[in-house]
Amino acid sequence: MVTKCIKVTPPVFTGLDEAANALKNGKLVAFPTETVYGLGANALDESAVKSIFAAKGRPSDNPLIVHIADISTLKLLVTTIKPEAEKLIHAFWPGPLTLIFEKSPNVPMVTTGGLNTVAVRMPDHPVALELINKAGVPVAAPSANRSGKPSPTLAEHVMEDMDGRIPYIIDAGPCRVGVESTVLDVTENTPVILRPGGVTFEEIKNTIGQVKQYKAEASVEMINSPKSPGMKYVHYAPKGKVIVVSGKKNVFEWINKKTSEDEKNSIKAVVVAADENIANYSTGIKMSYGSIGNPQEAAANIFRIFRDCDRLGAEKIYIEAIPEYGIGYAVMNRIKKAAGGKVVYLE
Ligand code: AMP
Ligand code: MG
């Protein structure tokens, strides 16, 4: 299959009609959102949705997020919209918040990975909204990477993973947020964050008063039936070993010692650190994730950094921990996953 790349620069949407028609007619289209690039199919078309799982190499019990461009479509997909959900929609849509609802019979089981609930969000990206509008159908879209690879934040990343596997990629440049949406289960009495993301715990709490963070690590239940099916699969792992280092004073010394040992042993090491600290590192290839005071910069850069590490053949990747406030929490969640859950804590 030849993959056609269509470059779109809002507010001009030339070229989208062809992709929107293909989408409506059961074909796959990768498209930009504010979080990461998505791999879209008509959410109501079973065989189109099946081809997403095939193109990604994704297990079929890992459900997809359905993307919509207007609220009337939501009513078609779900049975009830509770008052809390309405408040959240009002506050954060379009935006990086995915809500889990009881699904209506209109939504095929393949889309929800066999669950009776459906995940829905309205992306805050003019190209995504225009594409969904033009297609005139809700669009099921996981991140447009091959399963197990970092989510794509540039069209080039999608090309790396999907060239020859899908008919269309729409390129509108880098994604603004850079980590995936927050997934919030609003079917529970107290809504539960199943995956931290672009909208923070604090923002949700301020809007509806109460919210819980699902702690996968602490849950035995997780092993057999994770609340969010995606949790049981390996995610975001670069090929090199990721070592996250947290601490106040000794981080530079610790990492410098390790990278000079690596150098002696001919191990290719990368150091990922804040702009403000990067000059403190002496050996290894240095990559900055952005300013320490602005976790949004780290969010926008982290998946690209993982892919760059793979391209360079990095064998070890030392990452300075990012302060876990605001979106920094979601960034650290992705980094910790890449590190197999481990963090080196220094005094
Ligand atoms: P991705 O599409 O790669 O961004 O991943 C979507 C995430 O949303 C996965 O972690 C899914 O497990 C989660 N998700 C989607 N639908 C549901 C649902 N109905 N219930 C719980 N989690 C869901
Ligand atoms: Mg994904």
C-alpha cells in the first residue's frame, strides 16, 4: 500500500476532503491532535476498526478512544451523561480529557475492546475537528504508533511506524501537548483517573470537587482485570535502558560517574536533563527536555526524545526526574513506564 502524506496548514484545509471521504468509507487516516497523532477509523464501522488493530499490532482487547467534533454525536454514543460529566465537558472540551461512559448499542464491541463502556473525547486541534466534521462520523483513534513504540508527536514519527500500512497521513506539524489525554472514568460515583494526561488532577478536582487517581502499582486487582485495559500492556519503551534519577544535590555527580563508566565500556549513553542543568553533564550525548519551571515543555518533547534515542542507538538513557506537578505528573508517568516503574532516588 502506498501511504499518501497530506500537509495541511490551518486555516487552509486543502486536501482534507479526500482523506475525510476515505475515513467515512472505512479507510484508515492518521491525523494530528493537540496531544499526539491519532490513527483514525470510522468508529461505527467494525471492519474499519479491526484494521486499526492490525495496522498497529495492538491487542484487540485494548479499547479505542472515540473522537467527536460536536456534542450531538456524544448523545449517539452513550446512554447517559451525568451532571459531573457535563461540567467536565463544559470546562475541558475540546481538549485533552477522555471520558468513559456506558456505551449505547450504536457503538460496536470491537471499538470498546469488548467492554460495555466507551471512551470519548473532543480534540482541540483545528485539523482534527475539520477532518471529523467532514467525515461526518465519530472517529475511533488510538495513538498512531506501532504497539509498544512511543506515541508520535510529529507526522515523521507516524511515517516511521506506518509507512505502507495505511493509506493517509495528515501532517500539521508538532503536537502542542505531547502526551496523551487524561482518561477519566465518570461511570463511578467518584470519578477515577485511569491514565494521567493533558488535563491535570488539580484541574478536574477544581471542576467537580472529587476525583481519585487509580494507582495501578498498588492494586492486586490490576493483574487480572485492570480498569483501563491499556494498563496491562508494555508502553513507551525505547530500545535502550531508561534510568530515571531523582534527588536534590547529587544527581549530576551520580549520572556523570555512570556515563564516564559507560564511556570506558564503550556503552552509548544519553543524558536527558532540564535546560538549566544540561551544562553540568560532562559525558554522554546530551538532550534537553526544556525548562525545569515549565513541565509543558517536557511533555511536548519526551516522546520525540525517546525516538531520537532509538535512532542514535542509545544503550542507556539517564533522565533527570521532572517535578511532578501539573502536566509534569503525566510526563513522569510515561517516563516511569519506560523505565519499568523504577526510579533511582538520591539523598
Ligand atoms: P491510546 O488510544 O493508545 O491513547 O490508549 C487509549 C487508552 O484509553 C488505553 O489505555 C485504554 O485502555 C483506555 N480506554 C479506552 N476505552 C476505555 C474504556 N472503555 N474503559 C477503560 N479504559 C479505556
Ligand atoms: Mg497509545
